Amino acid sequence: MATRHFLTLLDLSPTELHALIIRAIELKRLHYAGTRYEPLPNKVLGMIFEKSSTRTRVSFETAMYQFGGHAIFLSPQDTQLGRGEPIEDTARVLSRMVDCIMMRTHAHERIEHFAKYSKVPVINALTDLCHPCQLLADIQTFVELRGSLNGKKVAWIGDGNNMCHSYILAATQLQFQLAIATPEGYEPVAAVVKRGGEYVKVLHDPVLAATGAHLVCTDVWASMGQEDEQTQRVAVFKPYQVNSALMALAKPDALFMHCLPAHRGEEVTTEVIEGSQSVVWQQAENRLHSQKALLEFLLVRHS
């Protein structure tokens, strides 16, 4: 059987994505029921972090521990990658020692190149292009609280970044309408928007995007590696803040999501993130459960 990787949401079929979300919800139920389920005894996840993280590291390590396996944290300082070893050499060596590799890096081409030479599944834990693991948690959260995203309207307010790209790919698979509101010059990559087809509309007006939305999402205005643009971006993105006035335009039962960490007072107000429509803490927790479902899918169901 060919090795399955998870580099973008498109590595799962719509049917597989739906099943994975349902399984994540079931694994969460089992966890809260205190049921011991360890499908990965003696399995090892290698975790390569070339970008810092809190939620990604803790959720993957905890997932492996709860599944009876083990995780190894590898930073650039801990590996020969940080000393210039070719990425294909690292991939060929590590994939002969561990059962799965999770990578959080910069250029998406880097993880694609790594996966090409890996003998075991490779999981994209974030690249500059997309963040598919976060979308699994977001989808799970919405399904838990509101049911299917099919036919719903989702508003993305802010930067056309990796999270925005992943929402575009999710829209095509789950068939929801995605309205993206971003300043001119900060739109998502055109090739990714094209993949979204009829399900995606790029706007420059946050009011139009948020009106009638079932879900409103945002992210920081300056991502990792863009810190030198922070002052400029704050000025440009100021009209794109998600505040109570903007949320009032969405459906009365609309949810608010943010992948965190959040800069309160910038992309979102404290009133919104701490408000009754905010589900960011459930969303963050679901990184654990959805990634457990992903690990099970890659290492048990397709091994």
C-alpha cells in the first residue's frame, strides 16, 4: 500500500475528511469517558519544528502518549538539518527510524520534498502555504456545535495567509461558501483561490463578508517571519478588526474562531474573543482529538 501523507486537506477525499471528523468526535467522547484506547503501542512520531509552537507540539505529544506511543521533539538545533544536511537525506534516515513524521516549516515546497523521500507518513503541521491540521480542529468544532458546513457561509476576515488558504481548500471539499475580506495587496495566492472555484469569493469589504455568515474567522495580521511588517500591517488591517459591530452582521447564532495566539485589540477585540459566540478554547482543544483521528487514519487504517 502506498504511503499516505497529509500535506494539504486535498490529501483526503471529501468522504475521508468527513469520516475523520466524525472519528475525532468519537475519540473525544471516549477520552472524556475515561476509556483507554492505545492503538499505537511502540509507535514513534518524529516532530520536526523549524517554526516555534505551543498548541501543535503539546497536542501531538499528548496524542501519541494517549495512544500508547511516543513523540520525539526535534528543533533545528537538535538535528543536522540545522547544519545544512540535505532535506532528502534527513527524510531517508528519519523515516527508517520512526513510524510517522510531523513537520512545521516555512516553504511548502520543503515539506513536499521531505515527503517525496520519506518511507513513512508525513504530516504538515504548518507551512507558509497552509495549516491543514488546524482546519481539522476548526471543522470538528463547527460540526460539534452546528452540524455540517455544507451550504453554510464562512467569513474569513484579515490576511490571505496559510489559514486562509486552508479554508479555501476546505470550502471545495465541504461545499460551503467562503467570503474572504482582505486589504488590497494581501489577498490569498491566486492559484489557491482558483482551486476554490465557485465556493470562494475574494472581497475587500469586511462588512460584505461577515453579513449573514454562520462562522467568522480571523488570524493575526503579522504571522511568524513578518514581525518587521507589524507596524505597517496594523495600519493597513485596522478596518478588518473583528469586533462586536462586525459580529452583529453575521447570523445570530454565528460562531467566532481564531487559531491562536491572538493579539487582542488588533485583529479581534477582547469582547469578541471572550464573548458568547467565541469557541476558540474548544477549537484549540480539538487540535488534540482531530490529530488523534489523523494519526489513527495514517498509521492504523492505512498502514
